[in-house]
Amino acid sequence: MSMTVFQALNGATFAALLFIVASGFTLIFGLMRIVNLAHGALYLMGGYIGLVIASRSGSFMLALAGAAIAIAAIGFLTYTVLLRFVSGNVLRQVLLTLGLALVLDDLALVIWGGDAFTVQVPEALRGPFRLGVMAYPKYRLFLLLFSVCVFIGLWLLLRYTRLGALIRAGVDDAEMVDAMGIDIRHVFIYTFMLGAALAGIGGVMGGAFLTLYPTADSDILVYSLAVVIIGGRGSLPGTAIGSLLVGMLATFGQVWFPELAYFVIFGPMALLLAFRPLGLFGRAA
Amino acid sequence: MKPARAMTSPARTGIALACLALLAAVPFVIPGYKTSLVVEMLIFATLAMSIDLLAGFAGRVSLCHGAIFGIATYVVLYHVTVAGGSPWIGVLLGVAAATAAAVIFALLAIRTSGVYFLLLTLALGMIVWGMCFRWTSVTGGENGLRGVVVPAWLAPPTVFYFFVLIVTSLMTFLMWRFAHSPFGLTLQGIRESDSRMRALGYNVPLHLFVAFTVSGFFAGLAGALYAFFNSFVSPSTVALAQSVEGLLMVIVGGVGTLFGGLVGAAVIIALENIVSFYTERWPMVLGLMFIVTMIFAPEGLLGRGRALLAQRRDRNAS
Amino acid sequence: MDRRKFLTSASAAVAANAVAPLLPSASAQSGPIRIGLLAPLTGVVASGGKEMVEGFNLFWDQHGRKIAGREIEITVEDDASNPDTALQKARRLVEQRNVQMLVGDLLANTGLAVAEYVKSNGVPYFIPIIAADDLTQRKRIPNVIRIAGYSASQMPRPLADYAYHKKNYRKLVTISQDYTFGYEQCGGFCQTFTELGGSVVQQFWQPLNTADFSPYLAQIQSLNPDVVYAMETGADANRFIQQYANFGLKGKIPMLGAMNLTDQSVIRTLGPECEGIISSAQFCEGSDAPATKKFVAEYEKAFNKLPSLYGFSMYSGAMWMAAGMTAVDGNVEDRPKFLDAIRKVVLNDSPLGRPVRLDMYGNPIYDVYIRQVKRRPDGKSWNVPLETVPNVSQFWKYDPETYMKQPSYSRTFQGIKKS
């Protein structure tokens, strides 16, 4: 298999994981203007919880569901218990989530220790998928498929459900929605839970091929930030494009400019923030 | 919002002198390891105060000052251990490099504010970290750079302590003068409302640019001192965690109080040492501090103290 | 195992300890011997770090935590697989806890940072695991002693010889973590391999804690070498082996590994992906030597798992320290005498089954096993010896003084002989 195709697949499958996590982040950022710096910690927690469920029950699907529910619950608690004390002050919200990330991280360390764990996947997804001379890990191809399904699911949610309409309206103008008499607070809570759940699902999916380890949360958070900034606040197609861009940059960056690998991702992010903070697809509030 | 002045001038000078006297007594009262802890506090207090110049006075919260700090550390260590140069030239180069970085960052960042400013500085800090981490041939990558760079006559612990104390006091004084100069007052006006100041005819971007550069200068100086202190630098020194801890020191002490940086640094470093003696769970304590401070005391220790004093003063006056 | 356990168990000694620093050193002989153990309990090599502590404690527990009439008090600090943290913790142990000696650390960069620190204050620092070549070659520090350890480039050379002569590999690709230990292991392998006539097609260096190896695997596949030499430790080793198999490269392109790649701490959580990988090391848990079998059995009984290099090395290190302490009757405060005794120790009871002693430059000489990962009937994987290469020193077949004139291995110098 040609090297470029191979690397493109690497970039695309990594982008698939990034999309799942970043979509959760962008929903929260887009609607509530909260930069949830605990998003990476939610990813890691979700992964660990999924790990436990998968190894006890032997079911990967159950692990995904369990992690989604558990992290959504943590999201609910975070929003209703903690964030409401600092509502209205964006900067304080950001810094509070930072503190939460530190706490969750350390908690995970206490419970699971410092080793790197791999979430068990079903036998059918292990090993390479062979087509002629080409061999590529089955799991990564599955991840790509799964991510596309997540995209479709979210798109349908945003387009055809009431919650989705409210989210879209809120991203555009949250004050207006509130002024129209709709309880924007409920929308906020559901969105935060959905965003958190996506992070948790991402953790399980990521934990199966990138392993779970104590600093995995900051690794994924930093990439998610780049995706959301590049793709645009609150925009689903933007997040998809942003994920692909970052995924490809990360992969080809490693190959072509290993010494500048981080620059290749954060350089564009910095430039966009400086000159076009709404990203490629974001719209002004 | 109350102006950042709660005491009369003689009272303030008196407190400052008292603190200096106390600090001067340190190497004689708590020698050895504890003195080096105070040195660390002074160095990081300088970093924290430099962050406060921007956050408290200009209203821009930054997450890249740790990186600026570390750039100076790297340059000093590189100049002395790899290029074989003199420590003082190293310091000059280090501070220059840090200030240059601040200039570049400032040019990019002054158009933004609030959360976007935060994220932009985060990204810029990550770029610096990425370079230190992957550009192994220059920065040593994971291995870092190591070697004793402090000049021999400064090396004895007590001498070094007084050196750092003098430099830090000088820096604090300069920063205080800067923050309370007419320029600093303009900055505070900008913090309250960009648009109002613009309407009044002030060149807001220029003011922010100067503020950023000046704060970068002081952060760089702290970084150079750190090179003398630590004799070692690695990507951890420029990592996001460094900027976060610096920011927390400012917040705990009190954003906009300047001296809050000193208080915050002392509290955080002391706590870290005490907590680490008994448990490995310092990150959790740090995180909880962040959460609790944000919810209950966002104005920090000094900020709270000043507010209480002002309340009492108002009550007595009326 | 955490430090606090030892604090509580030695609480009586701690009270005496508080007084000890005020007394002149000669009369402090009756107090406990305070050892500072640095190990990565978090970070990329956390699995190895945990075993360092276990192996170290096993020895002292077997001997009642007493030597020459003095209690042994161990304080464990986590260096987080990070040199900055290692330095901070070393300072804390020496200056705040007043330990009389430091031991441990795993990653070469953490060891080098601590070594630089003890250079200035003369505290004894024992490194059974830190394998940075120069600490026993070009940059020796008198109070940093490699007891029961090895130097990085020492081990891969017999493997390179085996690869060239026995397996007839000619075209090599190396992939390694981007730091000193990686440079030295790869350098040792490449120099020997190319001097014999082989060639290095390309070398890959990845940051510690790389989660996604796919960009490198794609390039390896397109280069199609005869063999890949992989130098990975800890979680990176785990991920690399898994991903190598998942990408279909296992069985297609043979992989040789550094001993850390196929160490127990890595392979015990892996399945068939790791079977068949060949590496070289002085320690082979599947060896038939009676001393090794005894040690493995004792270890398995204590911790319910087979010993890794890290557990074994720290156990041997503790044994070595005990021998040194006994030789000076417990008077570790007399540093020159204590360090001298440590250097002269001959470890006759080593779990390797042969006596171990330091060479003229402070590094042990070993018989090196060429070993392979095999699955036992009970499902556990372990390393089994294929061949033994006797008396391998850190200098291989080179003359030491001539060898040390060549630069230290680095990213840019890998000892590759152009053909």
C-alpha cells in the first residue's frame, strides 16, 4: 500500500477520534461560551470506566453505553453544582474547569494507578484487515465508521429535534432564546451532559488503541482545542473539517517535520485566534 | 470597582520595610532547605506579579507567561553550558529572548480579549513547549540542559539568597511603580472598558502592547534567576502547568493587587511542600484550591483583605 | 507501596532521627540508615517504577530490615518519569529528609539530572537501573556508582552480532524513544551491526509517551528492511508491540528488541502479539540457572507475578548495598570508606547464578543471554534463553581508552560505519 494512502488513513482515523471528543467540546463552547478545560479529564475518566465495564462484562458496547451515562452524570453534577456559582463570568468558569480537571486526574491516578491500560475490543475487531497487499488495523477502520455515525447522529439531532433547534438558536443568540421565554437553562444542562457523554465515549474508543494513561487527558484536550478553534465555535461541519485538518497535520507533521510537529498544529490555531477567532466555520454571535 | 489603593503611603511603606526586614532574617532563622524554599517563593512571586501586571491591571489573563519564563531559563543554560559563555551575558540574552517572545506574542494577542486571549496565549505557550520538547539538537529535548550556571561568588546559599532578595525587591518596586504610573492607570481604564478608553482617545492596542512586553520582561527576569537556582531546565519548565501554577498564585493572592503575587507564591509553595510531605495528592489539593477560590474568593487573599479594610474605612468615615 | 507506609513503621526511629542531624556524625551510628528511593510511580514507565520499589523492599524484608545492627529506613519518592521532578525530589530527600544515600530512578534523563545534583554535594547515589553510558565512561562521578546495573550500549551489541551472523539480516531500521538511553542502545546496536557489514536504512526517534505509532509504522512498511530494532520502554513498548501486530507487520518484518521492550513489566499484560520477539539481556526470567529459578519463585510468591528487569535489578542493588554496608560495619557516614567498600563488592549470591563485579570503570561485566519471548503452558509469557554470550563488558571488544575517544552516542552520532 502506498505510503501516502497509509498515512492518510492514519490521519483520518486519528481525526475520527478527535471529532468525537471535539464535537462535545464545541457544543459546550458554542452554546454556553464555556471553555471546558476538564473535557480531557472527562475523556480519560470515561475511558477508565469503560475499561472496567469491558473487562468485567466482556462487552464493548456495554462499556460505551456505561461510560456515556457515567460521564453525562458527572457533566450534570459539574454544571449544576459547580458552574452555577460562577455563571456569567466566563473567565472564572474556565479556571474552575481547570481546577476540576486537576482533581479528576488525580482521582483517576489514585484509583487506577500509573500503568497504561488498553480497553478490550471484541475479537472481531482485533488485528489487521487485509485486502490484497494492504493491511490496516480493523479497529481503526471501525473507529472511522463509528465517528461518521456520530456525526450523522449529531447532525440529525441538531436539525430535526426540538433540543437541536434550541441548541442551534442558542449558539446564534442565547439571550434572544431566553427572552423568548424558553427555559434556556434546561437546554444548557442537556447540552453539557451531551458534550460530556461524547468525551466519555471518546475515552473508550481512544482507550482501545491509544491506551489510557495519566497524561492522556491533556494530550486530547490540547488537540480538541486546536480542532474547535480551527473549525469554528459551535459548528458541527466545522468540527469535522477541523478534526480532519488537525489529524492530517499531526500525522504528516510527524513524518515530514518531526521537530516542528507541535508548531504545525498550534501555529495555525494561534494565527486563527489572532486574526479570525471564529475559526473557519464559526458564525458571529 | 474600588481603586487599587487601600492604605495611606506611610503605612504602606512601613509594611514593605517590615516585610523586607523579616525576609532578611530568613537565612539566619530557618537555614538550609527552608531558605532555598523562600528563594523559590521569591522567584515565582516575580513570575506571578508579572502575570498580574497583565491580568490585574490590563484585564488580560494569560497562559503563556510560564513559557516566557522558561525561554529565559533555556537561553541562560544554553549560553553557559553549551556555548560556554558567561552567566551574566547569559542573563542578558535570556531576558532579551523572553522580551522578544513577549513582543511577538503581544503583536498577535492584543486584538483579542477574554477567553480568546486565554486560548491564544495557551496555544502560543504550547508552541514554545513543542519546540523545547522536539528540537532535541538545541534544547536537549527530554534530557533538558543541565549544569551549574550561577557564578561561583554567588553560589553559597546565604549569598545567593540575598542576591535574589535584592533583585526581587527591586523588580517588585519597579513593577509597582509601573502599575501605579499614569500609564498603569490607563491600563486599568482599559481593563474596565476597552471601548470607553478608545472613545476617550487612548491608543488601546499600543498600551496593551507595552503592558504585555513589560510583563514579559519581568517574567523573563524571573526565568533567568530560576536558571541560577535550578541549574537545570527541561520542557516541564515551559509547560502549560507552569503558567497555570503562576496564574493560580496570582488568583490566590489577589488579581490586581500586585503584592498578591508574593502572597500567592508563598502560600502555594509552602502548601506544596507541606502537603507533599504527607501525601502524593498535591495535584488534587491544587485543583480544589482553584475550584474553591473561583467560587468563594475570586478576589484572592489580599483582595479580600483590602475589601474588608475599605469596608471598615467607609463605615468609620460615615 | 507508598512512602507513608515506611514512615509509620519507622516512627520510633524518626524521633531519634530528628535529633541525629544535631549530633556529630561519628556518634550517629546507632540511628537508622536512611535511604532515599526515587522511582517513577507515574508517567510513561510507571509499571517499571512500581516494580523497582517492590524488588528493593523484597530484599530488605527478607533480611528483617536491619544491617550491622542498624535499622533500614526507606523513603520512596515519585520522580514522575520526569527529570525536573526527579531533581526536586532528590533535593527534598537530601535536604529535608536528610537521607544518607539516594538510590534508583529509571529513565536515563532523570538519572542524569540527579547525578548532576549529587556531584555538588557528594551524597552517594546508586543506580542499578540508570544505564546512561557516560556515567561509567566519559563523565564518571565518584559518588555515583552503578551497582548491579548495566550500561545502555552494553546489551544490544551481542544481539547485533547474533542478528548479522546467525540470522543473516543486512538491512536495518531502528525505532526508538528520543532520549539518551535510546541513542545509546541504538548506537551500540548500529555500530556493531555496521562494523560487521550491515547497513542502517533509516532511524526513527519518537518522543517519550507516544500514543500513536501509525505514522512510523507506515514508513517502516514502505522501507521494507530485513529487521526492525525497537528500543521502547514502559507504556510505549506496550503500545508499539500491540500496534505492530495490529498493522500486520508482525510476521512480515522481524522485530528485535531492547531488553526493556520485552521486559516482564511490558509483556505480562500482552497476548500473542509479543511472542517470538528476540532481545538480549543479562537477566532472563526463564533461565535454568538454579539461583535464577529460586529468585523467580520467591518473587512470584511475594507478588504473584514474574519478576521484571526492574524488580530484579533493584533486588540485586539492595543485595549489593547490604554487602557494602556490612563491609563497613554499618558506618555509612564515613563516605569515602563506604563508597570504596561498595566499589569492591563481589556479588556472589546474585540471582543470575554467577558472581558480579564492577570493571575498572565502575560497570559490571555479565554473561548476556540472547532471549526470546515464549508462552508458558499456564498462559504467562516470559523470556527464554536461546544462546549465551559470555563476559560482555560495557566496551564489547574495543579497547576502553580508544573507545572513549569516540563521541558519546547521540542523535547525530550512532557509530555507523559507512561501507
